[in-house]
Amino acid sequence: MNVKERYTLYTIANHLVSKEGYELLHLNENTGELWLEKYTKQVTNIIRLTTRGFDWKSHLKQDIAQVFQRVLQMKGFLRGKNFDVSNVYITSYSPVDHWEELKKPMKLKDKTSIMMHVYYVDWCMKMKN
């Protein structure tokens, strides 16, 4: 993880905790991953920030599937029946192939509903949704 990516990750996390009322769920400085949580009106909002980038859509898709699995594992520890996950990748480069279909909101229906949104933020803070 380069310095700009790390700075962007911690700047976003600081704003979400100090101004938006999110709480830290998990931090792994070695992998550049941070999870935040906020409960409002029966919905648990989860934001996963990571500096991990992917060269190919297939690798990004695998990571998204792993995030869904982690949320399923964590749901017993979290309040709410519905989960809204924002999966934010902070990296200098997006995948080189056609990954844009992964930007559409994805919904996993289990006993609970999990909605995921995928975002890429490049190092100069240009939001790509």
C-alpha cells in the first residue's frame, strides 16, 4: 500500500467515525483493510475500506464473494436484520478488463438481506461508481 492510498483510507475512516457516527469493527494494517459499522433504523450499514487492488475482474469478483461470506459470518454479532455494505477499494488502478458490471448493487438473500455496493477510489480522490 502506498502512502497516498493509506492516507486516503485513514482520512475517509476518520471522517466516518468522527462525523458520521460509525464504529470500528476491524482493522488490519498489514493488509490495508478496515471495517466500520453503524446501526440505523433496523439496517446495519457496513463500510469496508481496503487498499487492495485487482488487475482482473475475476479476482475482484472473488474478493466481493469473500466479503459477502464475512458479512454472513459476522451477522450474529451485529444488530439489524438487513445489511447495507459499501465495499470501497482505494487503489491507483482499477482492473484492466470490463469490470463495470460489478459496480451495480448486488443483493444476497438469506434469512437476512445483504445489499452490497462496490466503489473504486483512485489515489487522487476521484470517485468512480
